[in-house]
Amino acid sequence: MKRSTQYPIGLLLFLCANIAVAGGSLSAEVDQIVERYRSRGLLDGVSVAITEGESVRHLRGYGSCGGQPVAADTGLLLGSASKPLTAFRALQMLQTGRLALDAPVASYLPDSRGQPVGTMTIRQLLTHTSGYTRKQGHAIPDLVGGALYALAPGKPGAFAYSNFNYVVLGLVLEAVEGSPFAEQMQRHIFEPLAMSATSADAAASASLCSKRMWFGLPFETTEQVARKALVPAGFIRSTAQDMARWLIAVEAGPDAHPAVPTDIDALMGESRYGFGWSYGSYAGEPIAWHNGSTATYASSVVRLPKRDVGIVVLANTPPGLLQNPVDALARDLIERVVTGDAQPAAGWPWERALLFTVLGALLLSAFRTLRLALQPRSRRAPTKRWQRAVVTLAAVGLLTAFTIGWPLPAGSLWALRPDLLLALLAGCALSLMRQWLRPLLRARTARAE
């Protein structure tokens, strides 16, 4: 983040007027990279912004949803890329002395006194070092009042990414400001930075068009999961255009705009995560980023502080379990900015091919099960008891292992990937049916004779 001694006129004009895009050559190369992903079915509707200093080098939307083109001002959910915005608001309060980094949560939320949450500090929430886990972070909608404060963490002090931290941070911000999270974000960030299409109101996502993945194919849906408690952690709505405005303000620094808090990068020191950003390096250059996803969206927001460059990628489809095209596209754009290489690394949608293979295997198994039920007795080979026992144990073991190994609450699998859950259940059910149907049919035929 670069400081300056006066308000840059270009920044103020940018925040008050429409975006003027510079750099036609870069835009053409970005178009080529994005279309490579879209032509291979890795992405559908996507919007991209690239900023440099006080200028927007690229700003464009691709694809469509609900019969309308996806544009740079199309509203999409940020997912966990909402966290940098929430941290931005917390840093504003830290700068004015209304929050203290090492103060316990109980100082701001009296009801949490004597509870595990009350002992956490604001710093621990901002840096994911409170000890709360990813799974606990996704159980928030089931916790209310005292149950939320009583939830015990794992090992405080160690890094463990969790939505729980930013949910509690949102409650702290509401208590300190004395107003709802959505209202103060609007008043202190979105309005001052002319982010007119951005909202932290959970109801704002109800009208968004998105696409849910079924076995690797996108299908349009308007069904949104509005989780008010999770808005600070992952349900802020924005656009590529608004996020470009915000990134320009962040890179310009606090001397450039009164809404921008203390220099985030200087505050971070040597930490690898904190205050809404992950920190690392790319080709020897420092980089800060945060990605995000919901059941129907994906995002990636990147900063290259040395170059004053920002990159935004927002998509109306979620990432896969094995492939994340939004993150891959963001890496390609970073590569273009840092090295000048415009060759996209977009691979083939092999996860979709794998899902089609699984679906084909399920259909074949269903067909063989049906044929087994209809074929004559003479063609039915007897099934040994140990075979039935092995298949039964394998099916039950697979379901159990998946439930335990899934890093989120078991119920979240239906919300995030219902196709995979149905495939898992159908596969186990068909395997059991094939093993147990055969002896039942033999016994029935024997009785009939």
C-alpha cells in the first residue's frame, strides 16, 4: 500500500465518476485468457477487473445468466473474499481507538463474559488464531445466543482458518458502532468509496442469478442461502467494478482517502495471514490475496503491493472439489502482470470427466441391478455370505469415513454439492441392493417352486 502526501486527483475523480479503462493491449490478452477458460467449460459467467495505481487497466464481464449478460457491474457474492472488507471496517475502528487489537471480546460483548468466546482477542479473530476450526465456522447458523459464546475452541494461538472468527468480529463491530453490520459498512465504506452496487444486507443476494453445478455442468438457480450471521465472513454482494474502486483506494493509502485505515501491509509484519489477507510471494514479489466461494459463487481478490496492482475475478459458479478455475484464472492474470506471459494455463475439465464417469458407473450399476431382478433363476449366480458382509461393511465404512473426513458439517454437503451426496448415497445403495437382492430372489423363486 503506497502512501502519498496529498489526495490524488485521479483517485477522487475515479470514485466520483464512471471508470475509464486504460491499456487496450492488456485487455485483449485478458480476453484471450478468460475465453480459454470459458471455451473449455471451466467457467461460465465471470467478471474481471485489473487496476494499476489510480487506473483501471481492464474491466469486463463474460457470459450470461438469467438471459442477461454478466457485466462488470453485475452483482455477485464474494464468499470469503468478504473478509478483507470486514477487516477493513475493523481497522477503521482500530485507527480511531474504538477497538483495541489485544482487548478481549468480552470487553465489547458483555454476554460473552465467562464464556470461551469472551476470552478471544480482536487480534486473534482478525488473524484466525483463536483456535476455532473450519467446521465450527460452518455450524454458525445452528448456534444462537449463549450457544455461540459457549462454543469451545481448539488450540488458541495456532492458525486455523474459520468463518467463526469473522462472525464474532461482525458482532463486535455491531456492538461498538451501535448499528447493524450492513448499515455501518454502507455508511463508512461503500458510500465514501462510491461502491454503489455493494451491499452487506443478507437480503441483497435474493435476486442474484447464479449457477449450481450438477456433475460438472452449470444450471441456473435463483435459490440463495441468506445467512445473516455469516455476512461478515462470506456473504457480501459486490461487483468487479466496485471491487476495483476499493482496491485503488486500498493501494492509494490512508493519506489519499479518509475512509482508508492504517497501512495494512505494515501492520501485518511477517505474518502469513491477518486482517483479511493471506500473504506470500509470487516470482519473488510480495502478494496479498483472498479467495472465496459459496454454493453458487466463487471469487479471487489479489493485490501486488509493489506494483500497486489489484486483480478481481468474480464468477457465478462455485469451484469444484478438485479444480478451482477462478483461482487458476487469477494465477494466470498474476503471471501476465508479473512476467508478461499471456499464455493461459487453463487445463481440461478433468473433474467433470471424472464426475461423468461416476455417473455412468451409477447408471450401469442401476441397469445391472434391474436386470438381476428380472433375469431367470438359472442365470443367477449365488452370492456368498462373506461377499455380502464385505460389501455392506465397505458401504457403511465409506459413508462414515466421508462424514468424518469432510471438513465441514455433514449437512453442508447437501447445500454445497447435492449431486455428489446423491451419487455417494446411490452408489452405496446400489451396491447393497445387488448383494442382498440376489439371495432374496433365489429364496422367493425356491418358495414358488
